Amino acid sequence: MRGKGSQVATVNFKSLFFMLWCIAISAGFVQGQDVSTSNLMRHIQNLSASEFGGRLAGTQGYMDAAKYVAEELQSYGIKPYDESWGQLFEVECNEVENCTFNTYVNDNDERTVYVLGRDFVCGSMTGRGYADANVVFCGYGIDAPAFNEYADVDTRGKIVMVVTGVPDFLPTSITQPYATLRDKARTAKAHGAVALVVVNRAENCRRNEVQGMNYCGEGPHLATFPIVQPTMECGELLMEGEKSTIEKTMATIDETLKPQSFHLLKKFEIDVNARYQPRALTANIVGFLKGWDKKMDQELIVVGANLDHIGMQGETCLFPGSDDNASGVAALLETARLLTKYENRPRRSVVFVVFSGSEIQHLGSQIFLSNFEDIKKIEAYVGAERIGNGDSIVVTGNGRYPALWEIAHKNDSTIGKLATGVKTMPKGDAAPFAQVGIPSIVFCTLNGNRYAHVPSDKPENINREIITQSAQLMFLTIKELTDGDYRGRSKRR
């Protein structure tokens, strides 16, 4: 029984365990579990720095970040897989150098100025150019015969305003051609529009935070057609004083199953300066650690993480990509350091791959496999994607490759049973590996998409506890794969 005014201490057992685990590691009590949180955070802070410009594939910033990774691997004694560290390939790249976005009602009125990086971003594949015109709101931006949001409005010479996504009440066969920003832009341009404003309604992004997306659909590139993407909060400001709000209009569309397009009183003024390169050079970084056992050194364990991110727009909008995916690269680098630290190096050989082009439909992973001559020697792929936030560790891939997942599950029991197995096929950069029959698992986190593709994905928002635990489990799993009796391809279902 507790007396009046007494205090009861509460114990966070998860935090207490983490503290005791760190003490044990620093004292050297737990063999092989000496993952360094400071090393992980150092890599994340370095890769998130503005000097790398958000690591957009095809830019100098990305290549400088790739050089950093190669130099770190080399400092641990990792060698390039071939004569060069870089596996070069070409990507579509668009660098937004500046953009202004203003609104007004009458020509003599003072402009309302919106800020790049705070109120809006440009679509990653925006065209360059200037537009000053009246505006038409066209819902989802669909012009299919069964649902035509352009039928009763005149968009010639005007700026079209739509929202992201497509309606659930229409079949995919109708909505699929209007799913991406480029799809919506092509449709608007075909109806005579001079620019497109797409309000972001993504569920995984806060109403007042901009969100970037490198891949916005297939080409061709609309070189002189600007695409601007405001936040949902900014979108509602754009609708102030108009016929209806965005939320009310979209609710009416979903309720009546009919278009609700209308002309705005305001005019928009947009000026985009962007440098487009259809074939910009980028590179995967591929390192190699040869196994010491001559009977097993031809068997390969591939460890991968993507380095590229969303980049930077103008001088006010940087996407640091600390969790996505500097956290995964940091875990890869720490794994490389630890594997070279012990006297008995791995029996099997290890290939470390840092992918570019992941934000473009996982292009780097596909390029790696299509150009890797020793693909039949790969016994397993282990990846790390966004392991710096979330509630717990998730390991995908146990449904198809239970023997591989079981190793992670067994090692997880030594650090507090923090991981959850997911039976779905591995996604992201692991998908091309799984598709060609290579046993694959990916370390990620549950509910870890809070900072997906937003400017606040910064080092200070990394959960040091979860990333250290994730990196530890990843290292222990890879160490057993390289030293143990695992036979990946013979254990597939």
C-alpha cells in the first residue's frame, strides 16, 4: 500500500536491458556483440551532411558519398571486387536548382509567397519553365471515358491542380494510367495546361511536411512543363476563399462517384529552374572480403544497403536521408569492420554492395545481378533498409527461406527477442535476388516510416537504441552465415 505523497519508481525494462547490454559490450563480456553506436552515428551524420546534397543518384553529391563508403571499406581491409570499387551505370536525373511559387487574385494584388522545402517541393521530374495563369481544380486528374474530370472545364492555357493518388471506387484498369505524377502531368498537358500542382495526400506524411519522391513514373520527360507538389496544409491554404476545400471536394467525389472539377478565383505563378540529364552516371560500390577456408571461400554471402536518396532542391530543401538509408549503410560498414576485426576471419567470402538507383525502382540491385558473373555462388543475401526508427526489428523473408531466417531468429534470442519475422517475399533491393532464387532476408523496423522521404529525416531523429540492436542482430546473423554450417540453396522450399 502506498502512503500519501509517496513516490513509486517506474522501470523501463527495455531501456534498462539496452543500458546493461552496452555496459557488457564495453567491458568485453559478450563475444562478438561489440557493435559501436558511436560508429553507426558517425556514418549517419557524415552521410546526411549537406555536402553530399541528399545523395541523389546521378549527382556529384552521390558520387562523393560513394567515395566515402569505399574509403571506409578500404580502411577495414576490404578490397574492391574487381579492379575498381564502382560498378558504373546510367540513370535519369533531374536537379531542381530553384523554384518560386506565388498566388494572387488580381494583377495588382500583393503576391502570397510559398517557400520551397517548407510549403512545397517540385516533382522530381519537373520540367523547367515559367507559368502565370488561372487555375482549374481537377480532382484526381483522370480523363477516362467512365470518369472524366476534364470534361466540363476548360484547362487550355491554365494551371491544373489535382491531388495525389487515384480513387478506390474505380477499377485498376482505369486508374493505373493516372497513378504517378508524370501520368497526371501528361494528361494535364494533353488538355492544354501549362503547369501542374499536385497536392500531397499521402497517408505516411504529415499534413505540414513536404515529401520527396525520386521515381514519379516512366518518361518521356516533359522538359518545359513545371510540376509542383504542395503539402496538404499548403493545399488547403491555396483553396481559401474558393468554391470548396480539397477535403470537402474529395469527399463529395468519393460519395457521389462523379467529378467535381471547378475553376479557382486565384492565379498561380510558378517558376522552375531544373537541370535534366537523361543519362547521368552513378555507381554501385562493391567490396570483397575473401574467406579463409579454401573449401568454402568460393561460396558468397552478399551484404547490401542502398546509399542513394532524394537529393536537394534549391538552397532551402535538403533531404538528408539519415534513416533512409544512411542507417542501413552504417550497419553494413559496421558489419564490415567487425568481420575484419577478429583473428579468424569468415570462412565464406563476403561481398558488400552499396546500391545506387534504389529510389528508381531498385535499379542498382538489378544492375548488380545482371553484371555479376558469380551469381551462382551466392548462398544468401542480407540487406538493411531503414533501421534507425520504429518500434521493433522486422526480418522479412522467413516464408520462402526459413533456414536463413531461423539463423536471425536464433541470434535474436541472445539480444532480448526483439525481432519479428515476416513471411512475405523480401522487397526493395532484395527483391531481384529473391526473384532469381537467392535466399534473402532484409532487416528493417516496424512502424519505421515516420521520416520517409522528408527533410526531418535527420541524425538527431535516429533512435540509437533500435539502430544499435538492429545492427547487432544483422552482424551476428552474417557472422554465423560466414562461419557456420548454413547451406542456403539446398534449404529452399
